[in-house]
Amino acid sequence: KAGVTQTPRYLIKTRGQQVTLSCSPISGHRSVSWYQQTPGQGLQFLFEYFSETQRNKGNFPGRFSGRQFSNSRSEMNVSTLELGDSALYLCASLATGGTEAFFGQGTRLTVV
Amino acid sequence: GEDVEQSLFLSVREGDSSVINCTYTDSSSTYLYWYKQEPGAGLQLLTYIFSNMDMKQDQRLTVLLNKKDKHLSLRIADTQTGDSAIYFCAENDKLIFGTGTRLQVFP
């Protein structure tokens, strides 16, 4: 059974650009959550999608958005990139009624 | 809003016990988790405890939960250098994670 797949693994963008990150959850998992991990702020919750609907949202500006497709794959978009958006972006998938969230290896975004 | 807090660093000698602490605010969680992140890797579930339990033991790991004080701890007995990692606690209602505690084990 394939794990959670995030693409790309590494990305370098310049300030002002936008970026789209992708997450394919474990087959059968309908919940996908996104997190931003930085050395200073730890792991911060961005949003959670379940069955194509955003179920929960963290405290991030509107430049951060996401969506989920009917096959449960999720994308996260960041517009007008800032230097402070440089981070490891992790997604996690969870089975309905499951107790364990499975994480991908993350996408490391560097904004220059 | 919900919040989960941890101390940032812990340094222990190999063979000693490590205790990582966590406080949370959301009392509606069904489970509380401990995840481990090794360098360059994603997070992996280490153990979890139901919110109606006080303690759970799993080999070298002991989880203690004080619901009244909303305090969760992870004790690692006989800490090894391979235990060096970042440890995150999380509550399951919205899967909110703490800032992570970086455990460093030295010989």
C-alpha cells in the first residue's frame, strides 16, 4: 500500500510568485491536513479537507488556500510568496474513524 | 482557539530517562498523540492515549495524562542515541500539533 506522496520534494521560488503543492493520500483516506513546519514556529496547522470540503482552517492569511479533488488528492496554493513562507510543508492523511495520521515526507519550499 | 504547548529542547545522557511534557487547551479530544520526527523525515506516530485513560505503557515508552490540568507527558526509559529526534504531541479533534521538543541524547 503506497504511503502519502507529496510532490515536488523541493522547490525554489522568488518573492511575489505563486506555488502549488500536491499531496496524494493513502488510498481510501478521505481526510487530508496540511501543515507548515519552520524552525522557529514548529508545526502549524494550515487546513484540513474531507470529501472535497474544507473542514478546519488554521490562522494563516488568505494567500494560503487549498482544495481537494474527488479522488482525495489535495493541492495547496500560496500566492504572492514572501521570504517567510520558506518552510517544510507537510500533509497528512487519515482514514475515516482512524486514529493515526500518516505523513508524507514534505515539500521543502525556499523563497528567495 | 486550541493550543498545544511544549518546551523546545531537552538534552539527556544515554541510558537516562527522558520526560517530554505537553499542555493542551482543547478538552474535547478523544485521543492525544505523540509523534516522532527524525532528521529529514516526516512524522511517525509513536504512541497515543485515549482521553479517558491516565497512563499507557508501551515498552520503553510511558504516556501520562492529567485531564484536569490538560497535561500530557512522554517518558522514554533507557534513552538511546537513536531516540534523538523532535517529538510532537497532538490532540485529535483538529489534529493540532505542539511546537515540538528536540531531544538530544549524548553519550
